[in-house]
Amino acid sequence: MSASDDPRRVHFQSPEYLVDRLDAIAELFDKDRTDLLVEAIREYIEDTADSETFQELVATKYYDDQLEFETVKQLVGAETAQRLRLLKADLEDEPLDLAAPDDVDVYDGDATAVDTAADDER
């Protein structure tokens, strides 16, 4: 078990009927209430993190400097976070100061014209 997997005590308020239902399910499956809660939280986090809406929200907040990279990594995983970091760097870069292309005949006058009207009739 890694340090991040070490159990951490959490106290929260819940409606009594939810706790009663959870206890009934735990008894039915012969499981501990905590195990069911951890499983439900894990599934919720995975489903949420996979949603397009969530991914877009994380990206927007990261691009607007409302989220740090480490937080983004926790929310969407290392690979997606790295992709967002690269995209953010691209967005923040200044456009390249390139001169307009010269009007050069790259075909040396040997360009072949194609009649697309014949293709459209087929």
C-alpha cells in the first residue's frame, strides 16, 4: 500500500435514510459500510473524471490559471495533464514572426490542371 493509499478518517453528515440503506446493502453483501462508501466514491470519481464536461472544466480553469498543474494531474491523470500543459504553453506562446511567403512558381510552369467537373458527373 503506497502512502497515498493509506486510510484517512473522514467525518461527514448524511441523511439517515441513506445510512440505513447503505447498512442494509452492506449486510446483504456481507461487506463493511466503509468498503461500500469507498467503492461508491471511487466509481463516482472515475465516472466524473471521464466525462467531457469535467475535462473541459478542468482545462478551462487550468488555462485561466485557476488550477495548478499538480491539481490537474490529480483530477484527470498524468497523461491528460501533460497534454493540457503542452497546449497551454502553445496558447501562451507568441505567434511566430514570419514574413509572408514569396509568390514563387513552385511548379516552374509545369502545373497540370485537373477538370473536376467530370468527377462531379459520376
